[in-house]
Amino acid sequence: MTERAEQPLALVTGGASGIGEGCARILLEKGWRVVVADIRAEAAQATADRIGAAALTLDVTDAAAVEAVAQEAEARFGPVDALVTSAGVLQPPTPPEDFALADFDAVVSVNLRGTYVTAVAFGTRMARRGRGAIVTIGSITAVRAVPLHAYGPTKAAVVSITQCLAADYARSGVRVNCISPGFVATPPLQAAIARGQRDPRLLTESAALGRFVAVEDVGRAAAFLLSDEASAITGINLPVDCGWLIGAHLGTYGGVRPARGGA
Ligand SMILES: NC(=O)c1ccc[n+]([C@@H]2O[C@H](COP(=O)([O-])OP(=O)(O)OC[C@H]3O[C@@H](n4cnc5c(N)ncnc54)[C@H](O)[C@@H]3O)[C@@H](O)[C@H]2O)c1
């Protein structure tokens, strides 16, 4: 990472892979300095080396470790101006009666508690300085029923945490917004497709735009929400879903309407 302290600094949890890596890469392109923070130390370092970021090891389920990383990041790189909380885990579509509570708790611990603990650790420091912005990563499953009985509720909670913290920090100069991606072909979704648990044709056909969301699509939305261009925006949940929320229910009417040709 360049050491030009006049460039703003962003930390991305879950930044070693997928959406977090995409956010980190786009922020770097937009002139931010970036710290990639991930539970997988080697992967975080490899991603950071590849894209030109710094790396820190972070387990968001360990509140003391999150606090220590917030201190270390600021001691080594300076005040963290922006945070993206992309650390998260998926779950298999197990029927609720077969879904072990220990597995439920594990999803809650990363997606819900981890997001809250991280946002508060960095948000508190931003609020004391009177400046900062946070983007949390929710999901379209926050607002539509899916057979993911822990994952979906954790994402609904992320939207709620976003709103609660946005209201709390607003007068302290800190904005907090959520991005809810649609289907992004990151390693966990690719693995589910490879296992035959998800059909890529159905995933893309039900989105109005007819394609997967790219990690860069989420990264560009995050870069906007973290920038001063979005200075009047706080507490929102922005779907970046290729129109899945408007397209999915059209199945009962024969599906998303075809192109009218001529292009
Ligand atoms: N892929 C999708 O279709 C999709 C859609 C909507 C939302 N999301 C959300 O986007 C976020 C990123 O998911 P992804 O698809 O890029 O997956 P991914 O597995 O590629 O990336 C997640 C990263 O989080 C890290 N991580 C996991 N547990 C952690 C912990 N306890 N502490 C720190 N880091 C941890 C992983 O090591 C990994 O690098 C998740 O919150 C996920 O729920 C994904």
C-alpha cells in the first residue's frame, strides 16, 4: 500500500475474496488506500499484494480482536475514513427441522454479530473524529423469503443495524448505508452451483437484467456511498441486484419480458 497519508483510508472486512475483494479493488482505483482484513491471513496477504493494498488478519466473531485490529490499523496507517463489512458466510438450504442450532449460531455470529461489532469498533472512532462512512453488506434475502433460515434473518438484521447506527452516528458526521447484492458468482455461490444446489440459469433468468451481479458492480456502489458524492445519503438499503427484486415474481406471468430486438 502507498503511504501517502493524504489519500483517504478504507478497511474492508472479508476483503480477501469475492465482494470484499471487488470493493477493495474499486476503492483503490478511485484513489483510496485500502486495508484488506480477513480471517484467512494468507489469502488476505495474497489479495493485498495482488491489488496493492495492506493486509490484516481479523476474525469478526472475536470482539476483542476486532478492537485490536481497529487500534492496529489506525496506529500503522492512520485514521480509517471508511469501512466495508463484507465478512460473511453462506449456509446450505437445509430444512429448518434438520438445521443444527450450532450452525444457526455460527451464521449469526459472523453475519450479524460480526457486522455489528466491526461497525461499532470503527464507527465509534469515526464518530469521535466527526467524520466517516460505513457500508454494510446485506442481501436481497433480507427482504424476500428464501430457504436459508439463518442467513436470511441475519441479512435482515444487517439492514436494521445499518439503520440504527446511521441514526445514532448522523450528527457525529458518520454515514452508514447497506448494499444488498443479488446473486454474485463468488466462490461460495460457485461451490453451491458445482454441488448442484443452485442452477445458474435460474439465478440469472429471474434477474430483470438477465445476468449475475459482478463484484465490481457492488464495489462501484460502495465507492459512491462512501464518497462525499453521497453526503446526503444515510440509513438506506441499496439493492445492487440486476433487478432480481423486480424480476423474480414475474415467473407467475411467464417470466421477465424478452428484449424487443433491434439493438
Ligand atoms: N455472493 C453472493 O451472491 C452474495 C449475495 C448477497 C450478499 N452476499 C454477501 O457478501 C458478503 C461477501 O460474500 P462473498 O460472496 O464475497 O463470499 P466470499 O466467501 O468470497 O468472501 C467472504 C470473505 O469473508 C471472510 N470471512 C468469513 N468469515 C470471517 C470472519 N469470521 N472474520 C473475517 N472474515 C471472514 C472469508 O474468508 C472470505 O474471504 C457476505 O456477507 C455475503 O453474505 C453475497
